[in-house]
Amino acid sequence: MISNIQRFCIHDGSGIRTTVFFKGCPLRCAWCANPETQHTCAELMIYHARCGQCQTCISACPAHALSLNGGNIQVDTSQCTLCKLCVKACPNRAISIKGEVLCAQEILDIVRRDKPFYQTSGGGMTLSGGEPLYQPELALELLVLAKKYNIHTCIETSLACSFSVVEKVLPFLDEIYFDLKHTNNTKHKAGTGISNTQILDNIEHLLKQRPDARMRIPVIPGFNDTEKDILEICRALKEFPISSVELMWFHNLGNPKYSALAREYPYTHISPFSDIDKKKIKDNYQANGIVVIHS
Amino acid sequence: MKKYLPDGITRQERTSVLNADMRASIPSICLERARLVTKSYKKTEGEHYLLRRAKALANVLKNMTIFIRPEEIIVGNHASKQRFAPLYPETGVLSKKELDLMPIREVDTLQITEEEKKELLEEIYPWWKHKTLEDLTWDRFPADLKEIATSPNAVFNALSRTRSGYGHYLPDIAKVINNGFQAIEAKAQKKLECLSCQDEDFTYKSAFYNAALIICEAVHTFSSRYAALAGTLAENTADPRRKKELKLIAAACTQVPYHPARNFHEALQSYWFTLLIDYIFQNGSAISCGRFDQYMYPYYLKDTDSGLLTKDEAQEMIEALWVKHNDVIKACTYNSARNNGGFSTSAHLTLGGVDKDGHDACNELTFLCLEADRNVFNCEPNIGVRINKKNPEELPQKVFEILGTVGGGKYPLFNDDVIIPTLVKDGLPLEEARNYGIVGCVEPNPYGNSLSISNACYFNLAKCLEFALTNGYCLLTNKKMGLSTGDASSFTSMTEVKEAYEKQVSYFVEKMADSLNIIEESIADYTPHIYCSLLLDDCMERGLDSSAGGSRYNYCGVQGVGAPDVGDALMAIDKLVFHEKRLSMSDLLHILHSDFKDAVSEQNMLLYEAPKYGNDIDEVDRYVRYAGEQYCLEVAKQKEWRGGKFRPGLYCVSANTPIGRQVGAMANGRKSGMPLADGGISPRQGVDENGPTAVFLSAAKLNLDLVTNGVDLNMKILPSLAKTQEDYQKLTQMLRGYFAAGGMHVQFNIISDDILKEAQKFPDAHRNLVVRVAGYSAFFVDLDVDIQNEIISRTAMQAL
């Protein structure tokens, strides 16, 4: 199950890349900017800002799953059959369905198209999500196929899986990014819904085999951005040992996606970091002996 | 410490004074040229037109108001005041309605007083009745071409050429810088002495050489007047620093352009006079500059090497010259201003590329020119950059860096590795192909030897598809305008649709060529381009004016507009009517006639359920390729009057908006009157959903070999993508990928929609905002509101 294939990604690995967003993730990070990639099933998204409230979609729906409620079109997911008739009927293109089952070859046929740009930039395919290793067979197939086509490969993973899954894909990966939300297990559970024990173990194993793998930390306001948090994280990193990280700053661009999915976003009103905040946080990491790169 | 110029003012200070002075001027109509030309023409009645033209120019150069603005270091003005537009009554007159509109129209607004209007309409214009090129050409038009020329929503409008003149070519400015007009004068003198009375073209040739002599002498007088003025100003200036500068100006104007330039300053001054006089001579735009970083480099190198000039001073003088370029504005008719807009003359200045041996030609001056433009950043000159595999990465990166830091859009990028072979295939020797420069917006041409006329006409491809579906009737007026190609509701296959479309294109292309040939012959007879002829190889040798075919190569560029729209529409018909049979042909025709009234779901189906060009989808890209290819092949069949070639282009500057107004609803879901796809080969606004690489790959699939007059692909990039050195590298890699895939041209516009919207509300706060309007740049706030909105609607490529 794939959420999206996005060409011309320039922040997900080296060069110009095509990123395959897997749909489905074992984590439920409260700040997640890609909520549509959390569940493994296809989902209807209604962008209210585009909606003209003409109700054409309501008449088009054979399952009577749509209704106008408090000025917004709403979907009753228990009735919706994802038949796409509302998507086609909407004059404003406010409705879309996220989630498509594609086979590895179909995905690679799209990925391969940008080969001229991979060649000039050293780019290639990135597996992201969601969690690509949550669908280990598809991830492996894609990587094997990419290597067959001589395409550079990269993964962005939370490492929330058994290490045997990680081990299988490693030989086919040119570039690896893994992210860690917090080293404190209580905090990790509170923020992501799961324990970090397996993740920390996996990091240790991974770095033994692939010292080139790079760590990223999403910096989330009120979650891991205080001096105390940073001190704790840095101490733990040095144990691995990890000497440098990339910081990924919280942004609330995922906001409209939550409303399109009719979900609450606890971070709706949280502002992104200012440049001053960012500098303070970076300095904090550096002061604790961790080099911050590319952030 | 300066070396050539006196100390006391920095480069930044001078540029800021010059720019502020230029931008503060209020564009207005200037009557002076019209008076002087009329006076001269009255005296020369009965003489050969070559002589009449030369004498008219001489009268202007000897008597027009000249001035030197504060802190100018390069001098020479276009009209009686800065950013005033001279008039060209010999080509055509402006009606009272047009003149009344000038000060109040929202685009290219020009001030004119009631007294001036009165003088024009009552004293100057009446004498020109039946004497203008426009009138005389009209008399030569046969009835069928007159009918097309006067129809609203016509497929092409050739007649505007008579008024706008040629422009659009690459004069050999380098020759003047190196040898001076004295060399041209000596050659004309010699040819005249050798001309035998028994020569079968004795009358013509003797007029030609005599006209050449008149012009050379007048050019000398013109520059000498500036020398004298600078001398007087120097005497009357107390400031010792400015006094010294004025003396340098006086010395330069005494020397050039009549004599060869002796240093970098004189080379720049010679360049400006040579180009400026052509703009004074004719009403055409896009008289272009060629490879400035190549022919100026020896002067730069000599002066910097010998310690006469610092690098910063060189840049200071280049910046002063760049500001000067914006002095040239023309008084266009309202329609023409709406098509182009923004007072852009599109004097294209080409940088980069390879030398005649195929080696990287980038030098220090290439980068200095770009740096200078970063600081000046006006719409003129229109700087284009040739990108060759052999050019260093620093070249494209520099372009992205400037665009990223200044914002806006400039610097069209041209793929040498596609254009050079295309020109060779078109018949140019390899060395000449390697020395190509860009004319106007995107048109590649050999340097200094062709009257390119590269922007002769736009051709509405979308209208031809309309006629193919309506049996020749205009959807907007219901008037029969096209060929009868059969009732489309009876068509049962794409073959029939395409056959009907091809017949319409073929018919109108021939009519366009006929119209242009009549116009060209008329221009040669009544308004020969004698000044241009002195700057183009072979004219002097042959004693034949460039307008009559004197230059080595003769081209006439005609642009197909709407290939992406036609391709998308054909795709929708193929898929939804014939393949999936979800819509009958007669239903489709009914929907198009009613402009999608009560047919939202059908319009949605046409819009969203047929693939669209710009997404790297082969089946639809093939249709756009077909539309472009078929047009180019038809154009190539036509015979050009001067024995040259009609060259097809696929670009439209910003004419996709006005041309779109003339096209009814289309099968790609586009509503009646909406703009066509911009640029010429850009995808339709908003349909490119797969990002810039997909747009590039779609564009690279076109048969660019055939499009010898150039294409225009616009790519809008949000500022967030162009902030760091790493971003510039990635954008460079993207460009290299596009060019490696076979792309010919791209124009980046790095800008945010919010800024544009704000600029619409508060134009005065955004006077510095320069945008590329599909192939050339203009001040955003000067543009027609429709075009502004169109720019805003173009897909902003985001990569979050």
C-alpha cells in the first residue's frame, strides 16, 4: 500500500530523488506531518478549503456515506466503499483517495523515469512513509529491482521493526537515514505510542554493520526541545557512539491533511521554531558534544 | 582605488543614482522624431527610398535633443527625455482613439499632452495619408488576405508587422567596436567608386552606397555632438571628480563609434551608440546584442592586464550600461502592448556557451556581467545564458544564486548541445552555429549576418483545432472563417479529426506566409533597413539592402501558439470519445458550443480523466509533439520572399492570454476565452502535477530539431527551493538533467504568489519586481492585470 510517489524530492538523500511514501506506520507520533501515511488502508481526504459546498459529491455517492455537517462535507467511513465516484464528481477537486496497491514493478516504472536527473545529481529512489519496513516484502522487492536498474537507493526509517527485517534490506541500500524521537523511553511512549527499546537496539546493530547510516531527530516543541531533553539525548548518543545528527524542525504544514481526514491535530496551534530558537537548540546540541549537520 | 575613473563615488552609489533616475522617469510620447522625419520626407519626395530613409535618420541624429544625465558614464538617449517613446509615422500613424487611450491604458501607459495630440493629428499625420508603410502595404493585399486581416479572432495577424518594423536580429556590433564606422564608410566609398554605370542594378546600388555614406557621416555627427556636450558640461562643472568623468566621456564620444575603440570604456560606448541608433532608426524591438562576454573580453583583458582598469570599475561601467538599456521604450498600440507589455524591448544579450572551436567560452567577464545585472536588475537588457556541457557548473549555479537572492525571474537558459546541432542541420556552418546568439526572447540566430525577423507572426494552433471541429466556424462569433473540413459529429476516428486539423493548419500557414511575403516586399520597397544593412555581412558586398535579401542568411520566424492545448484536447477526444466512448462526438461539440454550460461533470471528465501534457505521460506528450511537429513541417514548406527560410518557433511571450481570448471552449476542458498554455511549450496552467522533472521530460519529447526559431518553457520555482548553495547545486543538476534529456530552453521564475498578489495591490512598493513573462522580462507592476493573474495562476512547484 503506497500513499504517494513524489518526484523531484531534494531533501530526502543525495541529489534529485523520487520518494516512495509507504502507507502504514507502527508509530503514532502526535506531531506527524503525514497523517495519511499512518494507516495501512486507503482513505478518503476532503480538503475543506477547496470545497464549494455544492453537495454534488453527496448526490454522487451510491453508499450515502457523505453528508454536510456544520458547513463541512463529512464521510462516514463505515459506509464508504472508496468507489471514487465523489472524487470524479467534485467540480473543485476537493476530494481525493490516498492509498493505492501497486506492485514493485509498477512503482519502479515511475521511479525510472527520472533517471536523467539521477545521473546528473547522484540521486535515485528513497523509501519513506509511513514506515517502509512495515511492509518488508514490498520494500525489499523495490530495492532489489532498483539495483537491477542501477538506481541509487535510500531509506528513511524509524527502525521500529525486528532487526532481521533491517538486515535483509541493508545490502541493497546506498544511503540510510533513521530517526529517533527520544532516548527517554517514557517520553517516547508518550509521544509515539510505542517503546523505544527495540529501536535503540536496532540502532546499535545497524551502526555496527553500517557506520555510514545517519541519524535524524525531529525537534518537536514541548517534547524534546528543552535543555534537559537535549542533554539526555546527547548523552545517550555518545554511548553508541554517534557524534553527529541532522535536526528536522517541527512544521505544521500537515495541518490541512488532518482536517481533510477529519482528525484532530494536537499541534494545530503550535508555531514552528523561530530562527533564534533553532540556533539555541543547535548550540545546545553542539555544547553537549554532538555535531549538528544540514539543519 | 580606481584607476580609470576618478575616485569619489563608488560603483554601488553610481548605480543606485542611475537606477533611481531611470525609474523615476514618467514614460511619455515624444514628438521630436516624428517632426524631424516628416520634415525630411517632405524634402526628399521622389528620391529613392534608400536615400529618403538615410536622410531622415541623418536629420534625426543631427537635430534631436541630446542630454547627459547626472553620473552617467555611458551616454546616448533614445528620445528627447529619458524613457520617452519616439514615433515612426513612416510605418504607420496612431489613431485619435489610440492616442486618447495611451495615458489611461493600464499597460505601457504613456503620457501625451493635448497640444501634442493636436499637433500629431492635425499637422504631422495628415501629410502621411497613403504614404505610410501600413497604408501602402494594405493596397497590395489581395481580398482573401484582407478578409483574414480584418476578421476578429483570426488565426494570425500579420499586418501589425508593418507598424512595428523588423527589429529582431543580431547586428554585428563587434565589427563597429573593432573597426569603427569609418571602415564601413571607406568600404561604401570604394564600392561606389568601383560601381559601373553598366551595372544592371546601378540605380539601386548607387542609392544604397550613397545612403550608407550619409548614415556614416550622420553617426559621426551624432557622437560628436555628445563629445561637445560633455566638454561643455565639464567646463561648467565645479566638482573636479565629475569634471574628469565628463572629459572621459567627451574623449570616448570623439573616438567612437566612428573610430575603433581603444579601451574598455570606449568599447562599451561604441556598443551603446551602435545599438541605440538602430533603435532610433526603426520601431522594431529586440534588436539584440549578441555575445557580449566574447567580443568585449579582449578590451576588458587588455585594460585590466595593463593596470588601466580595475575589475570593479569594469563592473561599474557595465552596470551603467545596463541601466542605459532601459531608456529604450516604444509606443505600441494597445493590442500590441497587451500582447507583450511591460515596455520590454527584449534586447537579448547572450552569455556563456562555447567558442568557434567548441571549447568552453566562459570568462571573467561572463560572471562580471551577471554580477552587474544582480545589482541593476531591470527588465533590460534581456540576458540569456548558453549552457554547454563544457561550461563549468559555476555558470548555471551563478544564475540560480542571483535568482534566489534577488527573486523574480530572468536569465533564460539555452541548451547549446541541442541548439548547435539544430542550427547545423538547418544549414549553418559549424563555426557559425557555435557563435549563435539569441534574438528577442528565445530565437537562436547566427551573429551579424542575418536579418532574422525572428518574431514575424504568431499562429493560433488552438483556433485551427476549433475550426476542425466546427467545420470552419468561429465558436465566438459563429462566422465562417476556416475551411470546410466536414461535420465533425460524423467523424468516427482520430484520423479524421487529425486530417481536418491538418487541413486547417496547412491552409492558414500558407495564408500567413503569403501575407508576410507581401509585407516583406513592401518593407523592402518603402522602408528599407539601410542602417541594419551596414551591420550585416554581405549587404555591402552585394549593394543590396537587408530588407531585400542582402544579408547572408534570411529568415522569417513564425510561432505556433497553443501546441500543449491542442495536444491535450486531441488526447481527451481520443480517450473519452473514441476509445472509452464516454462522450459522443456530437455531445462534445454541443458542450463546446455552450462553453460547458450545465456540463460540469463532462468538463471535469475532460479536465481530469484524460492525461495532460507536462506529467511525463507518453500518450499525451505524443499529441503535443504531433501538434508542434505538424506546424513546423507546414512552415518549412513555405517559400520566403527574400530567398530565405520561414523558421518555425513554439513560443508566445505573454500572447497566450490575448490569443486565448480569441479561442472558444476546448476539448481539454478549457473554458472559452481563457489563456492558452503559457510560454509556448509549458504545460497548461496547473495541470502539471508530477513536479518539475516530469514537466522537463515532457518538454524534451518534442521534436526540437524542427523548431529552429526556438521554444519557451517557463518554470516557476518557489523561493524556498532556492536559498542555499546546496539548492543552487540541485537546481543546476535538475537543469543538466533536462538538457541531457534533450531540452532546448527553460526560463526559471523564482517568486512567491503572495509577493505577486501584494504587488498587484501596492504597485509602487514593488516597482523593482521584475518577472519573466513567458520568455522575456518586464516590471511586474507594468503588466495588464490579466497577465498578472495568469502569472499567479501558473503552478508553483513545491517540494516540501
